[in-house]
Amino acid sequence: NSEKPYLISFPKIGAASLGFISIAEKENLPFVPKRIYWTYATPQEVERGNHSHKELEQLLIAVAGKISIKTESLSGEKEDFVLDSPNMGLYLPKRHWRTITYSENAVQLCIASMEYNEDDYIREYNDFK
Ligand code: TYD
């Protein structure tokens, strides 16, 4: 699959004096969401992810803190992304290996295209390649 990860800038409504609201809806989402989950309190030394998906597409948002994501495509293309603005999202296509680290206060929201299914995971890097 030739789809590549890319950053999405969501609308940011408000002002520094008022606070902000950002919106993800049909017009600016790359897929129809089926599941939403969030991760938090990840120690800084912990690397999460370390897997790929057969069919799942995901959108990651750092609603708080800073998240560093390394991706690798099936063809071996590697990219580094940093999420540190709550109005930014990273689209992750299927068949991309990812490793993710978090700042101490980071909260990662994940919007997913499918319900949870362990059979969709590829957890061995050698199986991924
Ligand atoms: P996993 O996707 O491996 O987390 P990460 O990539 O952030 O390290 O999920 C961790 C555990 O949580 C694993 O045992 C499966 C479980 N889990 C669910 O039961 N449902 C879900 O929707 C998700 C995302 C995970």
C-alpha cells in the first residue's frame, strides 16, 4: 500500500485570552471512526507501539504534552513526526511500523477506523517485513 503518514491541521477556534476548541469531523477526517482510545501517564523512558496493522488506519493527536512518532513503511521509508499542538493530528495508514515516546504529561488520543482486533496486529518486526 502506497499511502503515507501525514500531518493534519484541525481548525483551532478561539484566542489565547479565551482558550481554544479544535474539531475533527467528516470533512477533515481521513476515515469514518469506529473506536476512540487514549493513552496517558506513559513514563518517558517507555517506548510504546512497536507494531504494525494489517488494515487499521489511525489518527493520533497529542491533546496534551509532546509525542514523538517514528514510522516505517513496508518499502523501508522512515519518517519522524512530533505532535506538540492539540490542533495537529498524524494520520497513520495501515502497514506502517511505529514506535512512540511521550513527554511526562502527554495524553495521546487515537481515533481508529476499526474496532479492536488483536488479529489485525503485526507485533513481530520480522513478520512486518
Ligand atoms: P497496544 O495497542 O499494544 O498499545 P501500544 O501500541 O500503545 O503499546 O495495546 C495495549 C494493550 O491494550 C493490549 O493488551 C491490547 C489492549 N487494547 C484493547 O484491549 N483495546 C484497544 O482498543 C486497544 C488500543 C488496546
